[in-house]
Amino acid sequence: MRRLRIVYGVFGYGRGHAGRALAILPTLFERHEVLVVASGAAHRALAPLVTYAGAELVEVPALSYAYDRAGRLSLARTLVRNLSALGDVLLGGRTFASLARRVANFSPDLALCDVEPWTHRVALGLGVPRIAFDHYGILASCRVEVPLRQRLRHRRDVAAYRALTRAPADAIVSSFYPAPPLRPSVRTVGVLLRDAVRAARPRRGEHILVYLNQGDAQLSPSLEETLARAPLPVIVYGTSRVGTHGRLRFEAPSDAGFVDALARAEAVVSTAGNQLVGEAMWLGKPILVMPEDTVEQELNAAAVARLGIGERARFATLSPGRLERFLASAPIYRQAASALARDGRLEALLAIDAIVARLAPRRLGAGPRLTLPPRRLAVGRAAESP
């Protein structure tokens, strides 16, 4: 495999996208020249690794969900919060034009895109071959059983994903549960485990680890009271709080600290993110998931229950009794999680190599086709010469 120039875009909402990147970037840096584009939490998490590798890291705006005062996901507030950024990526604004210039100067052979929309659309406009590399493809590129009540939302979410990313034919879907691909150009792999998770030595019984994707909105007074009455101490990640409050210890973001807390936990209580579920399985940790109000997380939560590795609950209805019943069944879930654990890192690298090998004779090595100034870059198609 010859050395390539790869632009790698990483979405910044939650910790799963950054987790995948942390798992695969060290190998990509060894094999190829990589330009990393990231937003939000992913930018912060990847900065030390990218700096150490001597590569370039470009920050773009972060798209994120917004919640109402009751802690429920609000589509109206989400749209308002992201309106400016959406206009930029969809209409070719200042950030889009700046990134287009940097990517064109880098002259990539390939774009690896973990949902990140600016990278997707800039690469498309430059005529750079793209690989969608994420978990969201489980909805867009795989066959999944969607409950009837969620099918309209599923179609809406997939349409939004495709509109933002102009999803390419080639896709690598990372998932802790299996789903048949819809076409031969889609490959499914397990959750990518970074070295810190693989090296962790799991122990039992010290505490319950809680991770909330948007903790300041999701940690309601009733949920906090439930956690405070847990039979074990509780370590909480994902809020802006730091320090000890009764039996709850709130921690600042720290990848090393989080992995250590995960390895020592008796069980995990979390939003239903794909990456954390896969990491908990690898370390043999039962998990109680409380899905965000999205189809993706609802399907993840259903898979947790179906695989017998944990349970699902609701933010509003989790009670001390419900938590105690979950902990009583932890030995059963622990056994199932350990049996089904899977590291998809090597699978993903082999899948990238296979796609590159197929693309190489036709498309790689030609460089971007852009001949117009970046600010005139066409949106949604390759630019043409004047």
C-alpha cells in the first residue's frame, strides 16, 4: 500500500467520534500523511495526538443538539443553535471556503469522514474520493429493524444525514451490534478500541460510572437524587461540574481518567452511544443505557437489551429501585458482554485498504480537480472550469 495523503474529518458531538479517531489515527499517521479536521469535543480530544504526530489539525464549527428546560431534546432550539453553521456548510460560507483552500493545498488522495459535514462537502466539491466512516451509517447504509412509531423520524434523520454529508457510496460502519449492509460498497466493523482501552485491566465493584452526553441538560434533580441513593459511590462524567457532592463525584473531561474509571467500575449508566457500549463490552461492564431522543440512540438501546448485555431506561423514570434491580442482574450482563466483545480497529484498517485498492487504478493520485477560486466552489458537486 503506497503512502497517501488523507484528509480525516471528525464530528465533535459526544465522545464516540473522537474515540474512533483516537483508535485509528496512530496507524494512519504511520502509514500516510494526514490532515485532520475536527469540531467541538473531538478537536479538544485529538489535539495532543495530532500535535505529537506533527500533523495539522483544522477546527470547524460544532453542530450539536439543544434541549428545553425540562431536559428534552428540542428540534426548534437545535435548529436555532446551528442555523449559522448550517448556512455556512450548505451554502459555502467563510469556514467552508477557508477549509476548501487548506484541503486543496494539501491535495489529498482520499477523504475519510466521520459524519463531519464540512470535510464531506469540501471533498465532494474537490472531487476527492470519500469514505463515510461512522456509526450513523447503521441507519443510512444498513438494514435495521425500526419500530413503526419511529419510521418517519428514521427517514427524517437519514435525509438530514445525507443532506449534510452527501453520503458517498463507500462506507465503513462501526457498530457494537450487527446489521446487514444495504449494498456491497458498505462494510461493517466492530467498535474501534484505542490503545488505552485495550491496555486497561478491568476490576470490579468500586463504583458506578455515569456518562451523560449533555450532562448539564440531562442530569435532572430526580436523576441526581436516584444516583445519590445508589448502593455504590458514583463517578459522573459529561457535566460542567467538578468535585464531590455526597456520594457523587463529578469529574472534568479526561480520557485517561475516564478509561481508568471504566475499568474499575461495577457497572455503567450512560446515554446510548455506540462507542461507550463497545468499550464497556470489551471490559466486561454491564450497562444501563438511557437513550437520547434520537432514532440512532433508540436503536442502540434496543440492541443493548436484545444482546443481553444490559438494560434500557428513561431519564425521567429511572428510580433507585430500578437501578438496584439492574445491579442485581449485573453478573448475567457481564458474562454476555465479555462473550460478545469485539475490537473493530483491524477490521476498519483492512476495509480502508480494500477500498483504496479498488479506487487506486481509477481515481487516486490525481489530486483535487478544483480550478475555480475556493469561494466559488460548487456545493454538492465537483466544480467545473470556467
